Amino acid sequence: MEASFFSFVLNFKRPGGTSRGVLHIKETFILKVTDGHRTGTGECGLFRGLSADDVPEYEEKLAWLCQNIDADTKTLAKELREFPSIWFGYEQAILNLKHGGKLYFPSDFTQGEAFIKINGLIWMGDVEFMQKQIQEKLSAGFDCLKLKIGTDWSSEKKILKQLRQDFPPQQLELRVDANGAFTPEEAKKVLHELAELEIHSIEQPIKAGNTAQMRKLCSDSPTPIALDEELIGVFDFEAKKALLETVKPHFIILKPSLVGGFAGSDEWIAIAEDLGIGWWITSALESNIGLAAIAQYTFTKNPGIPQGLGTGGLFTNNFETQLFLEGDELWTNPVG
């Protein structure tokens, strides 16, 4: 086989606000693998400032993969262990090659006969901007919204309170994502305020790496806590198991580009289910290439709750896609 890659910069239609800052562009890398007859495509979804593999030698490691594309899987997995987004791009490209350059995971979903229910993501911004997004999602038929919080909790709480007054939990599920914005002391108060509003869950209330404090929050919290950034950079199976056994979160959030692709996500899901911990899968600002692969994979996991998949509509210069939305249902035109 032969392999090559190129970098690609996705431009946001409008800046994406999170508690970590405002995003204007998203850099990514596209991997191509060919056997002389077919070509497989994958996306190495590096997330600057967040990915464990955001290191100076990233492109050097990608070049190494292209030069050693015929190495056995065990060798590649060992070499790319601490480069989860590159490994994920490799997984995609090989699966895509296997299925003739069109599919990653054949299923009823890729035949256009089934869908994935997703949540509506509300980006941070001023109150007017957030309310506009909320109205758009509600009008489109979403009954599960996820709001980014942690920049101005007072204003954000007012938005949540109004939403809950208008829509009871049975009618509208509300999730929030703090991206580690709160201190442990702030988080205690926020968690109780969220419980009063019957919020489904909060992702990463405090910064990752504060295991003892996160464990105590999970133990005491009246609002279910989901780990997100906490999973990044945990590569070893036993370390993953120890983390979940120690912290005992209510949910984990899986971003394949950040946790080692399909193989890494499978490990986390197996451990979580064994411990009675819930999970859902979320995209991480991939282009439509990576998003298609993640969506096809997600369907095969038989998700029972709304997933956090994007729709590819954030960027002005995305690749073509077969994915489309009908209300809060993510469908794809028949692929293959």
C-alpha cells in the first residue's frame, strides 16, 4: 500500500465560543491510503490545545505512518499509542479502503433506513445569541439541548431557568458542558442549582486531572456528572479502568479523535458498561470525513440516548457529505 496526508484548515461560519476561548478555525489532517486499485480516506482530527497528541512532532509521526503503512497492526498500534488522532485516521482509512472507498461501517444507517438521535448544541455567546440558537433548535424539533456554560454563569442560569419554566424535563432534556470552567467550590454550588432545574447532566465541571476532587463531586452531586476531558491522554486499559473505578462518574463522553479512535472508544465503553456507567459519543469538530466515520460507528453501538454528533454545518469550506438532519434525527443518504 501507499499512503499520504495533507493538512486542511476549516473556517467557522461564525466564531465558536467555549469556556476555553473562541474558535475561528479548526486545523485537521486528511490521510489517504491506496492499494493501487482503491483509495481509503480517514481524518486525523487533531484538536489544538486539547488533544494529547498536540505536539511539535505530530506531522513527523504522520509521515512515519505513511512510510510504514504496510507494517502490522500491532506495530502501528504501539507506535501510535500516544497519537490517538493519527491512529483514528489510520483506522478510518483502512476500513474505508476495505469497503471500496465509500463506507466505514455498513448498516441500516448507511443504507438510509435508520437514524441517530442527536442533541442540539448551543454555543456560548451573549444572551441574545444563545437564545436565538435555542429557538432555532426548538423550532427544528430538538427535545434534547446541550448548552456550553462557564463564561457567565449568572446569565447562563437565567437562560436555563427560563427554558425549564417553559418546558418540563419530560418534554425537554437539558445537558450542560462546562469544559472545566469551575473551581471545585464553585462547582458544588452550580451542581445544586442545576439539580433544582432538573438538568440531565453536566460535562467536566472542573478541570481534568483533579481526580480526588472530581471523585468527591461525583459522589456528592445531585446532578449527574459526565467525564470528558478527563479521558484525554489515558491510553492504558488498566489506567482507564482505574480512573472510572476511582471517580465513579455517572457518564463518560467519548470523542474518538481524542480517545484513540474506534479501538479506544470500544475499550472505554466496555469498562463503563461493566461498571454501570452511561456513555454517549460526541464529535470534536471534525470535517465531514471524520464525522461520517464517527456517525457510522456510533450507529453500530446501538445508542439508547441522544448522541453529541455534529452535522458538518459549522464550516464554510467543508467536504461534501451524505449526512443530513430531519429534526433531531441524523440520517445519511444510502452509501455504498
